[in-house]
Amino acid sequence: MYITVSSSASSLLRATTCRARFSSTSGFSSISRNLVSPKPSYSSSLINQNRSLSSFAFRSLRASSSKWSHSFDWRSSLSVRAQIKTVSPPSIHQFERKIASMAAEHAFKGILTSLPKPGGGEFGKYYSLTALNDPRIDKLPYSIKILLESALRNCDNFQVTKDDVEKIIDWEKTSPKQVEIPFKPARVLLQDFTGVPAVVDLACMRDAMNRLGSDSSKINPLVPVDLVIDHSVQVDVARSENAVQSNMELEFQRNKERFAFLKWGSTAFQNMLVVPPGSGIVHQVNLEYLGRVVFNTSGMLYPDSVVGTDSHTTMIDGLGVAGWGVGGIEAEAAMLGQPMSMVLPGVVGFKLNGKLKNGVTATDLVLTVTQMLRKHGVVGKFVEFYGEGMGELSLADRATIANMSPEYGATMGFFPVDHVTLQYLKLTGRSDETVAMIEAYLRANKMFIDYSPKRPHDRVPLKEMKADWHSCLDNKVGFKGFAIPKESQEKVAKFSFHGQPAELKHGSVVIAAITSCTNTSNPSVMLGAGLVAKKACDLGLQVKPWIKTSLAPGSGVVTKYLLQSGLQKYLNEQGFNIVGYGCTTCIGNSGDLDESVATAITENDMLAAAVLSGNRNFEGRVHPLTRANYLASPPLVVAYALAGTVDIDFDKEPIGVGKDGKNVYFRDIWPTTEEIAEVVQSSVLPSMFKSTYEAITKGNPMWNKLSVPEDKLYSWDPKSTYIHEPPYFKNMTMDPPGPHGVKDAYCLLNFGDSITTDHISPAGNIQKDSPAAKYLMERGVDRKDFNSYGSRRGNDEVMARGTFANIRIVNKLLNGEVGPKTVHIPTGEKLYVFDAAMRYKEAGQDTIILAGAEYGSGSSRDWAAKGPMLQGVKAVIAKSFERIHRSNLVGMGIIPLCFKAGEDADSLGLTGHERYTIDLPSKVSDIRPGQDVTVVTDTGKSFTCTARFDTEVELAYFDHGGILPYVIRNLIKQ
């Protein structure tokens, strides 16, 4: 749930005018036409209204080498391929043609056009959309033009055909029909949590190729792969000047084996760049450094596009780069030159007029945009922003909005390139020649736009926060409900914090973290947080010492401008010392609470709160002991830390008492827009970006000391608890196994709505009594060395045991009990999910999962599909699926079925104690995308579901037992 402030909440929090107008997806011609028109005006206006915004919080009450492997400058105008030594196996030259041969063989060689430089010579050649002389192209949204250019450039009438190109050109008519197209992204982006299993899979695939008598070097990325190590740092040390160094030392102690494996991968595989730990958050590094906007590869110019193994890859859309999150399984296929199969998306236009008013942050804007888009419904679509208000939005603000695309359900939230983009590229150190090439290419290909400059969906006004909080205390257990008895709601837990008297109440803040890619890339909100801290210090306010405060910037640039502004010292005084550069509290790497605080919470059953500037706050994600987790802008994180509680009305109640004995209110510490703009202007300098990214190319001493073998095949250590050879390709042959049905399967789990990948996938800390903990202890790993599930994603044994291990998961088979267990149906025993799954598997019994709506929502996690497959799950029957997760299930050979509209397990009288049979044809050619399938139970019930194989390519993956076996067999055949 999210909280916002109405403009009446405070005289200093005045409104922003944000006129948003949607185009109906049925009005495609008006969308596409107006998206390239100087004065867009949609013919179908669904929303046209003024919005009053103020500061928001939002909440859920579930509540070696001394250098990198590749030393080069992505931002130079020189060819990337000229700077990276790449070796393409001769047997796959069809994927890597030289320009000359492409011109000779290419289906659209006639439109290959030279792009001249203003002073003579040429930038390179490009496939010209205008040279097709097709009026339909002028009507296409900018985001669809990127898909079209990729199809034209990669058209070989094998992987990409002329028919595919025609489908995209005819987008106005074809997109409502859910037609399938292939897409080849320009590059792939990984972070270390998802990158380790990807590199493990690549290493394992090399072994499989070798066993099948083929050339293992065929398993090699054919597009640039950027892997940023940012998910391993934890907030072990906080409120200390030495926190960064101390946390990095602990990070390397815990993850030395993983880091060495990734460093091996960067040398063993071509086209792979690994950004060392301590450099920043993947999406901010992508925005400030890795994003090309336009590629120049051996003289071939084309738009940058990227798929990433993190759902917030969409942040790069703010830079005019088409990017979105995919599962690790899809990303691996893209690395290996396989086209991604996708449904040609509809596009929803979002018009912005006016500008943000005083006191309003980008976080405020993005929450309103998110709520509006969720209400409209944009799942599976591209959202494209336009209108004169675009000229008033900074690039950082655009990136914040784009970052939240997963929260409003869109595949992308796209901002076409304009002058604001070019200014940002120069600010962040891209060369003048590179920026000139980018502008010239995009203008020539009609992809540049000129403007005249002038659970994010559940929100509660901040002024109503206190009343809403008390209703949550009263409500029955569930979403927005804790069922705290009236007589216990004012309970106070007194304890000693390092000899100092301390106390907690329901709603007391115990974690306050400025974290996450969503906000730490935005100078206005980061410097705004510093101004709040300064005003608080000047007035004599101080954050309570038992609140775990932390600041984890997305890149070293943030540190430079906080120091330049003089505001970091005030953040330090309030306990917001920098703890590291990477994803921390937002992904559960919040570290332990002080033992005295943890004991006070558990012994008194206190309802403790966390406030963080993140984008996700699902149950059990932030910290096991914080049941009420709020998402807020960085300055609001500081404000709540100062207040020490979420049980406060900022409009009426004081935050604290100042040094003069007078009450201090929220309005006294909140900065104006002018104050923020002034400090941004004086503190954020181009030289900061240049020096930061020049430094990270050299790595750091701890990274550079890691020694790795030079072998191209990985030597698996059977004793390793971090890196383990997965069983995906054992006993694999060249013959596909064919489609499988399900016979007399038991129900492993019976879920309701909104089961997220955080519930499914192993994430956060490893609980001491869990199957994963037992596995580690049996191998001599002390509890203090368990590390997190994310850090052990390279070990399938740990991850299979951690699947469905979330402590807040609700399984209907347990009749109201919450936790990571299930009922073993044949015996009636209550077991950990993994233990029950293994008992079924050992008995040769299939299992299925029943689920409600939005199954698999949340961050893209490949282990949310790999884990169930390793547990023996054959099918998931749900009301609806999240887009990436459904694709990942198919990629691992699991059947996704949807109940018919208006039906679910409850309405059909299914309890989960039945046995389920799903009949599928034995030949994949007899299965059609989206066809009806009959499910029969042993109790005599029969119902019809839709088989969610959405494309012919997905059926091919299913026929082969998954996407990776499909890739291996096809590479061997070439």
C-alpha cells in the first residue's frame, strides 16, 4: 500500500499540475500519429485531469589481473567491437556477418544508408526506416520503431523474416491480434544475484556440448553482456565512518568464491564485462555509464536496446534506450544469439503538461503516475510518455518513472530521446563526438523528438496516515491488518540499548534506509534528504540511536555531490553514513538488528516498522522482524527516522523538540523546490561522472587480488556450497523428450492471490531451522557464514531447498497457518515444502500448484521457476500469471495453465487434496498456443483451462524440455 499527501496537508507542500491523458489501446492510429506529431492530441481521452501531489510515502503492511577483463570506454565514439577482442566460432558466422557480407546477403540491403559527419566523412552506415517509403512507419510510436529497426537489421529470413518486418510495420492493425515477433536486443544486463546462475548455466552448457561431442566454444555470448556486482553488500556496519570499508571486507569474505567465479567467467567467455563490487547499483551504472543510446559496431549504427535479469532494467527507458526485465533463462538465450519471442505490444500514450510545483519530488510524481497507469491497465504494454511537460522533466526524474514500470505493470515506460537526453549524456561524460553521432543517427532515422522546453497502486494520503495505521492495527490479519487487541495497542517495550534507556511501541521505526536504484540515481531527492538532515541538525533534532539508519548510493557520483554540497556531514550526524555501493535493504540485505532491539521486538511481539526509499516491500523481504514496511522518498526516510514512528500525523503533530525547547514540525525541515534546485546546480558536475567511471574500470584492490584459472571449461568443486553443477543436462541426448502431460499429480501447494516471486524464490536470510540451513550445516558451514540465499544462487542444492521457504507464505493446505510448510497429502504430515516435494519425487509422484491471480508478480527471478522444477512441479494452475514468470515456467518445462474467466480453485470446489490429471497431445505439433486443456481430478471433477504457451517458440522450448536444451541442440545442429 502507498501513502501520499494531499496539497492541503501542509502550506509548504503545494500542488503539482500533472495533466495526464491516456490513449485507448483501441485507438492505435491516433497514438502512433500523435506520438510523432509536434502537438500530440489523442482522439480517445480516458483521463484528463489535474493532479495535486505532495510528498509521498508508500507502504506494505505485509508489511590475478589488475584490470577488468575488458578495458575499454563504452562511451567513446570508437566501435565497441574495435575495443573488445571478440572471437566468434566459425560455425556460427551466420550470427556475426561483416557489414560487407550483410550488404550482399541482407534482405533489406537496399536501405543500408551512410550517415555523414558534418565536417566530412561518415559516422557509419545504418538501416534507414525512411528509405522504405512506407507511410505507416511515420505513424509508429518511437518505441515500436526500435523493434522495427532491429527486425530490419537482423532479417535473414531464418531467425527474422520479411513477414516479421511486415507485422511490425503494420503494427496499427497487427498489435490488437497478439501477433508474435522475434526481437534481438543489442545487449544483455545482469547483476550478480542473477548473473551467477547465468554464468553457472553457461559453464554447464559448455560441459553438455563437450559430452555430446560438439564444440563447447559455441557457448559464448554473441552480444555484449554487462554484469554489475551490486547485490552482495550487506549493512553489517552502520552509523560509522568506516562502514564502507568494513562492509566491503565482509562482502569479500562471504563471497570470495562467487566473485572469483564471475571473474573466471569474464575471461572464459567473450563479450562479457564484469563491473567489480563497490562500483554502484546496476541500473544507475547502466544509466550513467553503460547505456550507449546508439551503438556503433564496426561502422554499423543501430539503437541501443537491452534486456536485463532484473525487472527494474526499465530504468534505462528514461534515457531513450528500450529495455525491460526478462528471466535469467531468456537472457541466457539472448546472449547465445537466439531471438526473443514476444507478442507485439500495444502502446499507451501518457501526456504530460505543466511542471512539478514547489516541495514536490520525483518520487511523488512517479507514485501518481503508477496509480493512474495501474487503474487504466497497462500490463504487457509499452507506455510512451510525451507532451510539452516532458521538457520540464529532468533525465533523472524520467529514469525514476521508468524504473517503476514493473509496479504499474507495463513492459516499458519509454521516454524518446530529446535535448534533455543529450544534455544528460554530456553531463555524465559521454564524448562530444559520441553525442553528435547519437543525435545525427536518431534524427536521420526519425527517432529523435523536439520539445520546446518550458504496491505502488495502493495509496493513502499522508494526512490520513495516522488514522489508517490505527485501522490496520484493528483489522483482521491479512493485507493491511494485524489484529492487535485494543488493550495492547498502546503497549510499550522498554529495554536497554548499550546502557541507554530505550523503548519501542507498535509502529516504531527500527530501520530507516536510503537505498534502491529507484531513488539513489536522482540528485534532487538525494540532496533533498541531505537538506532535511541539515535543517534537523540546525534545529537540534537527532535520530534515536537504536534505529538502524543507512545510506547506500547507486554510484560513487552520489558521494561526490553529497560531499561537494557539504550535506553528507549532516546525514552522518543523523546516522545516515554511507554503508556501501549496491542494493542493500531493498532486497533484504539489511543486516541484523542490534540484539537488544531484536529481543525487544520478539519478546514483546512488537509491530516494528521499516522505512526505505525502495521499490519493493513484499512480506518478509526487508527484514524478518519488520512487519510494517514503508516505501518513501529519501527526504521522507530521514523525516520518519527523526520522528521514530509511523504512528504520526505530520500535519498536526511535532516530529520532536528542538534545542530551544520548541516543537519542530514537518514543515520546519522540508526543503523548497528552489532550495533543492540551487544545491543540485552547484553540486552535480560532469567531472564527477568522468572521474568515478574512470576509477571503476581499474577495479579495487580486493577484486584485483582474486586469482582465477584460465581454463575455458570450469572445474566444478563438489565440496563448494556456493557454485555447484546443476543437473539440467544430465543424461541429455540429441532427441527432444517431447511434451509431457500430468498423471494423478498431488497438489504441493494451494495459494490465493498475489503470490510473488519473493514468496516463491529463495531470497533474504537463510532461516536457522530450514532445509537449506540443514544442508549447509551438514557440510560444515557455521550459521554465521550462511550468507543470503541470493549469494548462493549458484548452488542448485541450496536454492531448491530455499524455494517456497518464505516465512510469510500462506498455503491454504495449512488452514490459516503462515510459513514455509505444506501437507504431504498421502500421509497428512506437515513438512517443509522441500521435504514434502522430495518425498513425492522419491515415490515417483507428479505434483502441481494451485494459485490465484497475479501468480509470480514482483522482481524477475529465474529461481522462481528453476526451484519448482527441481522440486518436481509439473504444472501451475492459476487465475493469472505475471508476464516474466509465466515465460520462465515454460523455459523450465513447467506447464502454465489459467482457469477460465470467473473460475478459480475455490469456485470449482478444489481443496488441494485431490489428484490431478492433465492430458496433452504426445506431439508438440498437435498443441496450439492458448488452446483449451481439460483437467480431471480423482474426485470426479473436470474443468477446462487455457494452456499458456503463448507462442510457437514457447511450444518448441516445451518440446525440448526447456529453453536451454533447445539452444544446445540447435547450436549442435548448426
